[in-house]
Amino acid sequence: MRKIHRSPLEYGISAFAGKYKTRIICSLMTHGPMRHKELRQLTDANDQALSLALKELLDYSIVNRHQYNEMPLKVVYSLTEKGKTIAPILHQVSLWAIKHHEDDVTFEHDNSRLG
């Protein structure tokens, strides 16, 4: 079924918006291909939230899922070429947030060096 969005901006934001989707993208951009357990540790997501975010990123063709035919089962996630193009966008959003955040906001991580 074809998804309908009101605008290209709405589509773009829905592709990477969400607490865990941006963390996944940043983790894969910084560290390269990773397994589910590694992503879970870096993103602080529980299994269900991480799986849902990964499924959405797979649906948007932002993330690849590569399953190796070996035992135990090995699955590795990586950014697609399309996914790599999001880094400069997230970098600009980070710079905007640093410049315009409220005084009562503290950042745990500075990901302004992305891209």
C-alpha cells in the first residue's frame, strides 16, 4: 500500500523522526555496521522499541539488514546510501538545537560533529 504524506517535508521528517531512529542512524554513521545487541546498548532502547525503529528505517530504505547463514544466527544492520545522506541533515538539526535550545536544556551527547 502506498503511503500518502501531505508534503515532502512531512515525508522527510517521518523518515527519521523519533527518539530511537535518530540514535540508530547516528550510531551506524559513527560506528559502522552493528548487530542488534550493540545498537540496543548504544541507543538505550529496549528490544521492542529498537525492533520497531529498525523496521521503520528498513521500510524507508535508510537501513540495510544483512542476515548471515550461520549458527548462531547473525544479523548486521548498516546504513544504505540513502541513509548516509541523512547525516548532514541531522548535523544541521544538531547545530540548530545547540544554538537555539532553552537555558534549562542539557544534552547528554553532542552529536553536532556528524556529517
